[in-house]
Amino acid sequence: MKTSTVMANKKALPKVASHAEWDAARTALLAKEKAATRAMDALAAERRRLPMVPVERHYTFTGPEGELSLIDLFHGRRQLIVYCAMLEPGAAPCSGCSMVMDNIGHNLAHVNARDTTFVFTSPAPQEDIKALQQRMSWSAPWYTDHGRRFADDFGAGKGFALNVFIHDDEQRIYRTYFTTDRGGELFDTHFRLLDLTPYGRQENWEDSPEGRPQTPPYEWWRMHDEYSD
């Protein structure tokens, strides 16, 4: 029903063009896409040159293997990426953080192959985490952050955050990067795919032609087993 309603609105469709017109417009867009790619490469190069700051406090976590320290979360690798996910004890999971887990919560072999470990942390106890992992078929490492000390110290507050760490040969740990808010979209492949389509993400903050379907952000987000199709 929703699809037929959208298709009935001619304003919701891109204008029809000849192949030559389409090819010219696509070529012009391609030049901008290549420039954006080069800009992202330059930004990544600048990110790699950020200084690092030592981690002074001791943090403890609980995982399937018991209690661990921050250095244990590296699992023998040099670099560590930690995503502080929004899952409080006994609370419903965050649909946004769950989207991230849907994208990267399964097989991290390619990341591990580059001497890098990726983990999730949350204040929720392991029994809550394990139950959600089983329900959603996620297998990425996910640890309990004791008392939210780690999340509070590294920018998550009551939301989410991503931090990157590295350790030296003496296993001293340093923080090298932090992001939150829309920085989390780096992991959301579904947004990247929707951005390729005429309708985009269909959220009302987007600059889209008149008549395209749009709803408020967040409201349509669901756990992946809660969509109707």
C-alpha cells in the first residue's frame, strides 16, 4: 500500500531523461564523488597524525571469560576500537546502536587481520548482553562496563561513543581518536546504501526534491527482527 501510494505521486519520481542526458549528469556527479573520496582520504591521513594521550585510570570489564582490564580487551593486538553501546541493566536496547551491530557485529576477521580488535561495551550485565546477542545473532565481543566508569570517562555520557586506543611495547595504553553522534554513521552500511537511491534515507532533514517520501529520523528505526517485512 505504501509503495503504490508513493508511486502514484509523480513528484516522487526522478524526471525522465535520454541516455545521453543521464550519462552527462552521472559523469558530472562522478567528478564530485571522486573529489569527496580524495577529501575523505586526506581526512583519514590527518586522523592518523593525531597525537595520543595516555590512559591513566584502571578500568575493569566483565566478559564471558570473566573479569578483564582494558589491556585485556586488545586480545594481543596493537590497536583497539571500543564502541560504547547504549544498553542499561534491564532496559530495552537502543535501535541505533543495534543498527551498528547489525553491520559489524558478526565477523571481524578483516579488522583483526590488521592488528586491530573491535569490541562493544555497555553497563548491562552479561546475562542481558548474551540474551540480546542470541536473539539478534550477533557474535562481536561485548563486555560489561563496571559502573559506567569507562563510558563516562570516554565521552559516551548517556549516549554512545567510539574510541580508538593503541598500546606501546610496555603495554601502556593511549587514546588516539574519539567520535559520537553522526560520527557513528561510519559503520552504518544501510545508510550508505539508501544514500545511493532516489529517495535517500527518507528522513525529513534531507535535502530531497519535492514530493519524495520522508518521515522524522529515529521514528522508523527498529530492531531488525521487528520490521514487518
